[in-house]
Amino acid sequence: MNFQTILLILAIICSSFGIYTLYSKFSKKDSKPTVYWLNFKPESEQTLKELATLYESKNDVSVNIVTPKSGEYNSELDKELKKSSPPTLFVVGNKESVKKHEENIYDLKDTKLFGELKVNDYLLYTDDKKVAGIGYCYETFGIIVNEELLEKAGHSISEIKDFASLKTVAEDIHSKAKDLGFDAFTSSGLDSSSSWRFTGHLANLPLYYQSRDGKWEDTPAQITDDYLVNYKNLWDLYILNSAFSPYTKDSIVSNTLNAGEEFGNKKAVFYQNGNWEYDSLVNTYKLSKDKLKMIPFYGGVEGEEKAGLNSGTENYWAVNAKASEKDVNATLDFLYWLVTDSEANKKLSTTFGSMPFKNSVTPDNVFLEQEQQNVNDGKYTMTWAFNYTPNHAFWREAILSKLITYTGEPNEANWNSFKETFVNSWKEQYETLNKQ
């Protein structure tokens, strides 16, 4: 091969590489903008995918909805944010989440989405006052009641006004369960698909009253066990008055218990959960909405007859500042469409409930209506104090381990171990989080 041939081959290679580089550059530039939403709520996944398809049909944008398994959101978010094509839209739940992901936080203050808010009560800020997250749903949880079964058991919702009256009704139903064909409470599984209801939501009972006493404005360095007896009262009522009593350590972590299915199939009167279950209960299981009620967490706290439901949010939209400008803008446009388009609004209200935007549709949800009635009647709302939990995934993991042990063998020693962990792990996680 002579010298001129070699030069010709090199010229062709260089030319080809240049064309490829140029093609890559412009093909990437001309590719569709992408919205990648790492969704926090598994129960909303189908609705969000329908909305994504609808938006794509009207816009030259790719919208991807990805939903981690229940209980695995935070670990998946950590992984996804490190990838070359990270989420453009993700969820933060509290100030701790904001601090952890601050380098990914886009300031939403001057966006069209921010301008659609009708109240500013659902916002998270960075320390330097950037709007880090906009709450997109206001939710309510407590103990859902099938009033039809309650009446078949010879009781009425008006009987239940506090822990003592709830205990009387539940124990009576449990004692007659074989004849009735249903029991008092659904199962209280502590596998990853269900444990969040008890290490997160039920934990709000003692944490709320402590926050009220202490007038919390930020995460306290330590907590006490002052209201844990009230948590125990309600937890014992759950596990001792169920078709699955007595529980074994294996049965509660087996991933075979399905409280939603049990309640939907009329196997229990009481089911701890929130307004997000409404659509499934009414449309999937065909329960009568007129016979669905939600009562507060009655645990024996003085004055609890004036309590309302647990209401608040741990769902705040955050936009990834590290995404490309094109994808950030596409994500902001998508969010604006979600809260202003009438069809999108209707779908969102069904899955999310109350939303704090000017054009938000009032949801057809009896649980949210009941909480509004509680407010109108002058009852106090049990706000979401569990949002203050430091390193909440680690704290919940610590108390879950002790709760599993206690539930499998409910004795004083195991309860004391749970109680100590509840308090001590909080202090440990706070110190870990706030190390200088």
C-alpha cells in the first residue's frame, strides 16, 4: 500500500467521523424533549400513564412515568438521580428531602405552575428561600369503616366517639366474627407493601400530640414516649381483633396479607388507610360510597372526641435543576397543563384528591368531604407530624423491626424494646443527619 492510498483511507475515516459527530450532535439536539416523572404513588400509576399518553398525543414531547415499589421510593430516587438520564420530575416529602437533594432542586418561584396556586400552604423551601417543592395533593387518613357491616353487627357509627367506645364495638364484632362472616379489623401486615401504614401513618398519633404540645416548627432533636401508650392501645386493638389473630412473626411479614382486598370483599368492618383508597373501594370493589366513613385515630388521648382526621401532604413536586434546559422547560409545561387542563384536572382529582390549584376540580371523595365537615364542626385536624421524622427511612426500619417482634409476641418486654427504639432511634438519626 503506497503513501497516497494510506492518506486517502485516513481522509475517508476522518470525514466519516466528522459526519457521525455532526449527526450525533444535531440528532441529539433535535430529539424530543423528555419528561421523566419518578412517581411516588403506586395507586396513581395507571391514571398518570393515561395522562402521559393524552399529553403526548397533543404535544411533541415524550412523557415517561416510572413508579418504584411501595416503600422503595427514596432508595430508587437516589439511584436514578445519579444516572445519565435522571428524572426531570421527582417527589420530596419534607425539609429533610429538600436538604438531601438540594443540588437537584430547581427554584419554582417564578414558574407558571407556582402562579396557579390558590394557597401557599403546601410549599417546601430551601434554607435560602427557594421554592423547592409544590404540594400537589392534600390527603386524609384514619380508620375507614364499612357502615353496612357495622350495622349488620348491631352497631352504628354514632356509637364511636373515642377509644373506649371503639374498643367496645371492635371487641364485640370480633367475638361474633364466625357467625357474622366478617371480623372487626383487616390484617395488619408488616411487609414492605403495608408497614408504612403503621411505622408512618399510625406513628402520627403520638407524634402529632407531641408536636402540638411542643409547638414544633422544625424537627426536634429528641422526642419522648409520652403518647406511645395511645399508639399501643390502637395497635393492640388492631392485632387482637382480626381474623388473623394471633399473628406470628412469619405471618405478618409473609407478603400474603392484603388488607385492601379483605376490606373490599367485606371481610372486615375497619381498615386503616386514606382517601386515596376511595376510587378502588367504590369502582373496583363496588362498595357503596354512602356506607363508607372514616373515623380518627382514637387511642385514648384526653379530649380526642374532638379530633378530626390526619390531614396533610408528603407529596411535593420537585423539578430536577440538573436536567437539560429543554427537558426542564418541557417538565414545567407538562405540570402547568396538568393543573389547568379540565380533562387532566378531573383525572387527577380522582387519584390525588384535593389539589391546591386555581382550576382544581373538587373531588368526588366522601372521605375528604367528611374531613371538611369535621373542620366545619370545629374539630381539630391531626396534622402530619410524621413529616418531621429525621432520616425517616432508617427510623422506620428501626421501629419496624421492634414492632414485628412485639406483634409476634406481644409482651411487656417486647413493647418496652419498641418504645425505647422509637425514642432513641429518633435521637440517633437526628444526630446523624445534623453532623457538622
